[in-house]
Amino acid sequence: MDATDVAVIGAGVAGLACARALEQSGLHVRVLERSARVGGRVGTDLIDGFRCDRGFQWINAGHPDVRAAVDVAALNPRPVEPGMVLAHPDGYRILHGSQAALIATIRSGLGQPQDIARLLRWTEPLRKPPARMLAGADMTLAESLDRHGISGRIREEVLRPFFRLVFADEDLRTSYQFAMLGMQALRMGMPALPALGMQAVPNQLALGLDHPVEHGIDVLGVTRSTGEGVRILTDGGKISARAAVVATDPTTASSLLGLGIPTMRGLSTWWFATEVPPTTMKMPFVNPMGPATGPISHALVVSNIAPRYAPTGQHLVSACSVPTPGKDVGTETEAEVRAQLAQIFRTDTSRWGLVNRNAHSAAWPTARPPLILGREVDLGDGLFVAGDHRETPSIPGAMRSGQRAAAAVLEELGEPAKP
Ligand SMILES: Cc1cc2nc3c(=O)[nH]c(=O)nc-3n(C[C@H](O)[C@H](O)[C@H](O)COP(=O)(O)OP(=O)(O)OC[C@H]3O[C@@H](n4cnc5c(N)ncnc54)[C@H](O)[C@@H]3O)c2cc1C
């Protein structure tokens, strides 16, 4: 039976961040990955010279957990302009990512003067230090908006599109506290695309490992034997380890470890090529009128942000659909998507070339209230778990969970952590 100090199961950003931290403390680590690629839910497909990320995604290049895990500068991050363009039927409203811009939007006819005071109270946690930000009972976004008396156009045509854009939330059931954390992270951070695509993030983590990731290994079972470490059953044989970290997606983690499965958000993304970009802006355009007017929630000319997402002379547009509750992911048709994009960008989309589309029914955990940060990663007797379902449903959350799992393994094995 093959042996190692630690087996990390899954080469998503959680598993890779974990493996790297363990290796830095001198342990022998094997990373076992089922697929042929590192990154799991983070990745980029190269199609005819276009870089299509595995869905509409960006990295918060200013987030402390991202900066702790990767060399952000080496990713050459190209910032997304903070804010969003509300593509109203009566004209565009540009909402730059600031409180002053939000107030100006309300004054532009989307709300009443009293809405300003209500919104300021609703966003009060953002102005508190992090430790006090999460004080008090959590609730859904819908409950928090009801309590603050926020309704009408500001709720439906500004806040809802924003929640779809950032949380793929179509039912307002996301945790209010999680939303506040996410909004603070956006405000303090820097949403960006790596110049060469999101795949650059896990690639960098994997290249930093002493031992290459072992691809094509499907882990079928993990068992503890008290005092003797952990046995890992794979489709190619058995591996023994002093400790194992299950860093798979939440559903697989659940079947390997018997944990509860979080409900997951779904979304689908379409990628189109055009010689003439519909805008030069580096901000997402959102559909403020909701799913009744078409399937597309928001769209972005990604090559305006990171030109190397498209070959010379071409541009790449990504468009995202967030299903309404009870509807399957990815049921929208190409004709519906083109028609909606024509409305959003006020241009003819009939000659745009379809480059790719992908649908994720399990993109990330829903983050329903109550928000629980830092779920247990040490399951006892040498078995550990990491992944976005242990922290916040995001790339920084997954990375943080990996580093927490690594610290717990080092403590269990009595190994000194790297100072
Ligand atoms: C379309 C989309 C858009 C997103 N947008 C953003 C965004 O803009 N910003 C953001 O911060 N987050 C975003 N996210 C969420 C983010 O990508 C995830 O939260 C994060 O990548 C989860 O990482 P992970 O390592 O926990 O899990 P995963 O990425 O799921 O990695 C798990 C790995 O385990 C492997 N594996 C599974 N089972 C086995 C097995 N039995 N044996 C061996 N290996 C196995 C898988 O192949 C995979 O490589 C998005 C996700 C999606 C899908």
C-alpha cells in the first residue's frame, strides 16, 4: 500500500491552498484529483483563441485570504470597474460602486427621499468594525429589506439585480449577514480577472507544490483506523496516510464523510464573439427588470477588462442567467439570450458568434441564514475536510478553509507550522 504523510483529495483552490501550506511545513503531501485539470470549479477553457472561464466568475484580488494564498501580482489582475450599469428600457443608469452613487440613483427617479435613510440603516453593518458587523440575529435578505421598509423600484430594480450579479440570488433567501460581508469585501477589495483567465489561479497554486498533483485518481472511500492514520480507497488501489483532507465539492464530501449537503446555487453562462464590442465599459450591465423580461441577468464584455480573453481584432462577451426558484439551470434558448442581449446592449447581436455555454447546477452553497463562519474542519482521528462549504461560498472562502485545515492537520500531527 502506498504511504504518505497527508493525502489531500481534490485539487480545487481549497485542496491546493491546503497542500501548499502543509508542504511548506515539511510534510510529504499527495494531492489526488479525479479530473485532468486543477482548479475544480475555477477554470478556463481555451476555445478558438477565446478564454472562456468555467462560468461568470472573477477573483477579489484585494481579499486578504486570496493574498495569503497566491501571488496576486503574478496573476496580472485586470480590475473590473466597481459598480453596474442598469439597462432600463428608458435609458442606462450607471451606478458606480459607492454610497454617493446609490443615493444619486435613488434621486434619479428610482426611489423616494425616505429610501435614502432606509438604505443607510440597512447598510449600517458595513460601517462597523468586522467583529461587530455580524452581531445580532441573522435573517434572509427579504426579511432584512422588509424590516427596513425597503420596497418598490429600489428593491426590485437595483438591489435584486445586484444580488443576482454577486450571489446568483433569485429568491432573496441569502443570509443578510453574508451579503453584508460580501459587500464589504467588494468595497475593500478589487474584483478582477487574471490577464490570462481564471485558470491562472489554481495553476499558480499547483505549480508551487513540491509534488505534482496526481490526476485521474477517483477517491471512492476514506476510513480512519484509530492510531494508524487513514486509509484511502481509490479506483487504482489503496493509499495510507497519517492524515487525509477531503477537499472535494460539497456533494462528494458529503458522500465520503456523511456530512449534510448544503443547498447549492445554480447559474449558466454564455460566451459570444464579436468584432465590434457593444460597449467599451469595464462594468457589468444588468437587467433591472428581472426574469419576466428574459433569461439574462447580467452581461460583461470581458475582453474590455482583460484583452487577452479574445484573439486580436475580436471581443468576448459573457452573459449570465440565474434561474428562478423551481426552474432548472440552463433551460434558456440561444434565441432568447441573443434577444435579451440585444435589449441590454441596444445592438444587433444576430451576427455574434456563439463560442461556448456552460451550466452549473451546483455553483456554490446558498449561504442561507444563520451565517456560520469557520465550520469545523477537524473530524477526528486524522480525518479533515476543506472546501467552500466550510467557510464562505467563494474562492477566498475555499482558500481560507484549506489553510485552516492545514493548520489543524499540523496540530494533530504535532508538526510545527511555518512561522
Ligand atoms: C459558474 C461559477 C461562478 C463562480 N463565480 C465566483 C466568483 O466570481 N467569485 C468567487 O469567489 N467564487 C465564485 N464561484 C465559487 C467558487 O468557484 C467556489 O466557491 C470555489 O472554487 C470552491 O473551491 P473548492 O476547492 O472548495 O471546491 P471545487 O472547486 O469543487 O474543487 C473540488 C475538487 O475535488 C475534485 N474531486 C471531487 N470528487 C473527487 C474524488 N472522489 N476524488 C478525487 N477528486 C475529486 C474535483 O474534481 C475538484 O477538482 C463560482 C463558481 C461557479 C461554478
